[in-house]
Amino acid sequence: MTAVARAAVRRAAPLLAVFLPTEAKLRELDVRLEEICARDLLAQKLMTAPGVGPIVASMFISVIDGAQRFGNARQVTSYLGLVPRESSSGSSGQRLGAITKQGNPYLRSLLVQSAWVLMRKSNIADPVARWGLAVAERRGKRIAAIAVARRLAATLWAMWKRDVAYDPVHVAELSAGGLALSAGAIAGQADAMQRSAAKAKERRSRLATREKRSAAQARGVPMT
């Protein structure tokens, strides 16, 4: 090892002493959260929505606390601070400004992050993603991300209230206030749960890979 490399190792040692235990704790929390969600049918159904994983689903359940607390989706998005602030002045009438940012800031930020994930080109087949991209073309990506986060929150609440999984074919009906459980809708529910199970399997595989990599790094063994 060269003198420069030894100096770099000495400088990095204090950072690694903090980083490695923190990363191990985060991995442990990820595994525990995955296990909790695997036993919670509601969380599993919410995770069928695109861009929604264990963290978003569990945080949504924790903050909303019960779908029956809200009479409609507008109340939910208002509660989360995702609706535009309204102002009015004499002659100009009502104007819409930035979102109110009321409610839980962490859940709001998670929903916005999910919206960015949802608006990726790879999700173009999803109707909410297509709608978000159309909004982005008209009004810009940042406004579109907030709009998609608002719609995603409303959709998650509707899924919870109706006790259904996410089905892109029937998502418009779900948002409109009901989902008739026709043969096609029931098949879509089953497919959604299968996709959710496949995503959970992928997450567990990534967690296992991270664990192996970290264990190898702790032993000083390089991994390709």
C-alpha cells in the first residue's frame, strides 16, 4: 500500500466507523419493515400502486390512521398539504398558489418522491403516469410531480376505503368513487397482488445482496 493510500485509509477510518454501523442498522430496519408489511394485507394492497413500497405504504397507514376518517379524497389531500393555497382579492377573484404544506411533511415528501418515480418513461403504460407526463408538458415537471403526488394520495385512500389493490385498468373508476367487482376487475386485483409479491421478492433479494456486500467489506474482501 502506497503512502497516499495509507493516508487515505487513516482519513476515512473515522467516517467508516460511523457509516458502517449506521448502514447495518438501516439494513436491519429495512428487513424488519419488509417483514411487517408482508404480514399486513392493507400494506400489501397499497404497495400494488406504482412507486409505493414498504416505507410509503406504512407511513401512509400511520398518518391517515383510518380511511373512514375522511369523507372524500379532497379531504385527504388537504390533510396532507397537497392542495393549492387559495386566495381572493376584490376584482381579480380567486387565485391558486403554492400547496399549503400542512400536515405531515415526511409523508408529503415521500409521496412526491413516489410521483417522480411514477413519471419515469418506463411507467408510461400506467394511466396516472401518462396523466402526469401530460401535465409536465403543459406546466413543468415540478408542478406535475405535486399533482401526481396528490392523485396518488387520493388513489391510496380510495384503495384503502374500498379494500382493493391497484388496478391500472380500473383506476379511473376507483378514483371516481367505486370499483364494480366484475370478472375483469377481480382478475386485475389478483394480478396486482401477484405483481406486489414479485416486487417484494426483488426487494428481499436486494437486501440480501446488500448484506453480503457489507459483510464482505467488513472482512476486507472486494466484491465485483
